Amino acid sequence: MPLDLEAFQKTQVYQRHATVAEVLEDLRRMEEPPPRPPLNAFQLGARVGTGLLVAGVLGLGVRGFVLEGPHAGLILLFIGMILGGFVTLVVSKVFGMDLELKAGGPRWVEPQMAQRRRLVATLLERFQVDLLKDAPVDVKLDLTSAVEGHKRVHLENQGPRTQQDFVDPWLSLQGRFADGTHLHLTVVDQVRTLQRSKVSASGRLKTKARRNGVSLMQVALRVKPERHPGLLAQEARARDAVRLPSGARLKRVRVAEDRVELRVLLDEDWVAQAPKAPEPSEVQSGRAPRPQAPSKPDASRTATMMLLSLYQVLNHSRSQGQPGAMRSTS
């Protein structure tokens, strides 16, 4: 079933069991602006009220410069238009906003939420060559803010100090590779906000807010034990096989008889894909290089290197049971 864009714009949560091509098309459509709903009575009222206000003000101005002598009737008419327009505008705005909130209109999306969408698209484009052809993948993607109320797991109030902890499991991606290995990739954001309030010497209330967050990325591969008889024996050397890009910090490696799992921490302000380095021709042109902003962790490269690290372990375990069968991952 194709993406219901209007319903998605209201919830900003996407969940689907479909082929890679279908999911990529859905992700592309998410970038489209939400459809503009037809005008309701309150919106029409707001336009009428604005028109009355403008007409009344212009009428008074024209009367002052063009007409001569007493024109009390016109003055009262213009004043009435201004008052009527103002009342109509206020009523339409107040009740129209309440109607929009009840209807659940399109929600504003944080810039980092767009990075989440791009990350899923980038990974699917990279992995689809090795995924089982035309087989469906399972995707759950939450583009709502990490600090929404229902994601809070801890609240602590100590006088002027308020601390809140949030856990946001916003991505789950599952699929099967052509060699039969089952992939499960998840990302969970952990955010802490700290707010302090104090009264200054001048009597003003000052509030300082701080936010710290990390993204916990996990890549797990599930395999058939008979195809990797030496997997459990690789637990000791699995950590040495891990290769990660800058900005990614290893948290845990797990090895079992039928699965390998890798957990990595990234700073919350990661990007889906880091900008490409300048071409050699640009470097040799003699022009002064543009100042580069500090690089942020590349989440798609991190996930890719995590996957390659786990396959290194799988390949080595398979070679233990079948000498000479080790496959190169370079």
C-alpha cells in the first residue's frame, strides 16, 4: 500500500513491510510539502476581516485628503468597517487555530529529523545490492522530536533545577541478505535536558537550559549455526575486528552461536552522510580553500563499517569450520 502522505504528515511516524524500491519511493515523497487543505469558514473569515480592516483604513485616509466638509456618515462607516474587520479577524484566528489543533494538522519537523530520513535512504541504497532481490524489508521510522512527553523516562525537580531524561527508539530496519544472513539495525537516542532558574540582582528571573544527547546504533546479524560452526569461539577476537570512523565510539560487541552484535555511540548531532572531500583539480587550482565547518559523525559510514566488521567475524568463523573458505572483505 503506497504511503498515505496526509496521514504521515500528522503523525510523522512511518512503518512499512515492503521492497527496498517501495520504501525509497516513500522516503522521497516524505520530502514533499504537506498538501494545503481547503479553506474553512474561519480562514475565510480571517480574509474577510483583513479586507475590512484595509478598506476601512484606506477609506479614512482617502476621506481626509479628497473629500471636504462634514461627512459623518462616511466616517462612521469606515470606523465600523475597521471595528468589524478587527473583531472578525480575532474570532477567526482564535477559533480557527483551535480547529486546526483538533484536526491534527501537519507537524513541524526538526532539521535533525530530516537527517534521520536521509540516513535510512542512504543505507537502503547501499545495502540493496546485497539484500535478497525483491524481498521485503521492515522499516519503522519515527521523525517526531526526541524530547516529546511520552518519550520521557525520568523527571527530577530539585528547587530551581529540573532534569529530564528521554529515550527515543526511532529506527528499526530489518532485512535479509542474499547469503541468508538476517540484518537488524536499530538507533536509539538518549537525551538529557537540564534547566536552572535563578533571580538576578535586578529581580529578573533568568533560566539557563542545556541539552546533551547520544545516538546508540546497533547492528546485529543472525545466521544459521551450522554455516558458522566456529562463531562462538570468535568472541575473544571480535573486538579486534571492529573498525569505526572518527566520531564513533565502541560500546559493546556480542557473539553467540547464531548471531553477532555491535553497539556504537555517536554524538547526537551526526549527519546522514558527510560532505565529499574537494576534488584534486580544485585543490591544485591555487584558489584559497573555503573554511570547513568541524566535521560531524557520518552515521551512514558508521553503519556500513559496523556491518563490514561483523562480516569479518562471520567469515573468520566460517573459515574455522571450512579451511580455505574464508572470504576477503577488503
